[in-house]
Amino acid sequence: MASLRALECLVAVADTGSITQAARLLHSSQPAVSHQLATLERETRTILVRRERRGVTLTPAGRAALVDARRAVAAASAAVRAARAAGEAAGGTLRLACAQSLSVPLVAPVIRGWHRTRPEVTITLRESAKPAELAGWLDFGDVDLIFVPAPLPDGMAADAVVVAEEEVVLTAPAGHPLTGRPAVRVADLDGVPLVHFAPDNALRAWLDRSLADAGVRPEPVMRTSVTTAAPQLAAAGLGVAVTPVSAVSPGFPGAVRSFSPRWSRQLVALRPGEPDPLTDRFVEDVRAHGVDVPEDVRAQLSGAVAGGSGAAR
């Protein structure tokens, strides 16, 4: 197979009409250029250049090879530029995946900023409510970076980086008895009708475990697979819901309250193998931005009682 250097020599000779000038253009020597051309001619089994008194011209075979030679040289240059741009977080492709509830409040604002400041980077995003599915995408090399809530399921052995801490809140219909104070104790949920999560949503197991550790047994009245649907169903009067604050949408018609002591969860980024500049930069930007909380929701939580982190008891 012809070497890229030999094709570069053919292109340079065609452009300059001289082996000497081609050598200067390529920062090489005249014998080296002649050697590359001779090697290319042996491989093609035909004469590609004709040396004349006025310089060097291409034969019909040389002109036939020139078109694809230019393409090959241009493609090689483009590959180098693309790799350099990715290494400088200024180009390339970044394949993201995240827990379904995190796409809008955590990842979307950073993607929007990258579209403006790094337009040469192509970003794709996949979502799932199943941690095992996200882990599979990472393990099989389908994505470069995933964002999930902690604690991590067994088998997620990739390098984890904490990118944000997110408050866990109570949502309820306006005027619900539990909303008459700025913060709610987890113990107050005992026996209360609860809008819970379906088995295919990882929040179900997490919430069951957290409430059991606190010795609390609410009464599930219905289950939903969609994280953002739970607060809306609670606001509609079906019960209360316990969700990450990212699940509460702007203009929420119900009440939102903090827990006392404060209840929170960590959000982490995971990537396979060694880090690279593109994923490093995106992770740092997510850490700097944090979780978007709508202003009206933030206003409701402004009177929350300060307390410790972790599952409230």
C-alpha cells in the first residue's frame, strides 16, 4: 500500500513542477522525495512522473493517481486536526448518557453552552431510568460519559466523579397538612398516602431503602415510571411524593418542602478507562453549573430548616 509520505510527494511535485521545490515545500531533501516517488512507481508498476529539462510533469498515470492522492493527504490532515481539536476540547464527538430525570436540570444547560462556545463538538445524549442499562452502554463503549445518582449499583466500577449534590424534597397538594411548616420530618410520612415509583424506575428501590432505614412506612396509593410525573400526581391530590428537586418543574401547582434534617443525594459522572480532555472539560462544566432549580421552587424552599445531609431519620 502506498505510504502517505509518497502521496504527499506526488502532490507536491504536481503543485510545484520541481522535485527540488517539492523537497523544500515538504521540508525534506531532493533524494528523499525522489526515493518516495520511485517507491510509488514500483508499487503502481508504471511511470508517474516525467523528468524534463523544464522540470517535472505527471504522466497520464500520475494525473490519474493525483486526484485520490490529494484526497488521501487532505483526509490525513483532517484526521490530525480533528484529533488535536478533541485533545483541546474544541472539536470531536462526545457521547453522553444520563438518568432520565437528570437530562434537563443537570446536562441540558451545559450542552446548550457548548453549542454556543464549542460549535465544532458534536454531542449526542441518551437517557434511561435503569442504571443497569446506563452501565451497559458505558461498558460496551456506546457512550463516553454517564451521569447517575449515587449510590451506584453493583458493577459500576468505572471511575466516579461527584458533580453535584441534589436536595430530596416533599411535594404535596397546596394546603396539605404537612405543608404548614417550612420543613418536614421523614417520620411525618409514616402512614401517609404516597405517590410511589414503579419497579422499572430505580428511585423505587432507593426510596424504599431510605424510608425503611428511617423506620417509616407510608401507604403507596399509585406508582409511576416517570420521575417528573410523581410531583404532578401529588399536586393533583393523590398523595405526597418524595423526589429529587430536579423532578419538580417550573410553575409547579403544588407545595414543595425541604426535609429536616436536610435530605440530599450525590450526582456522579462515570467514564470508562482513562480520562480525556473532552470528557474532563464537560465534567468540570457540569460541576461548575450544578443542578438547575426553578426560581418558584427555590422560593418555596427558601425557608427550609438547615440540617445534616443524607437520608433524614
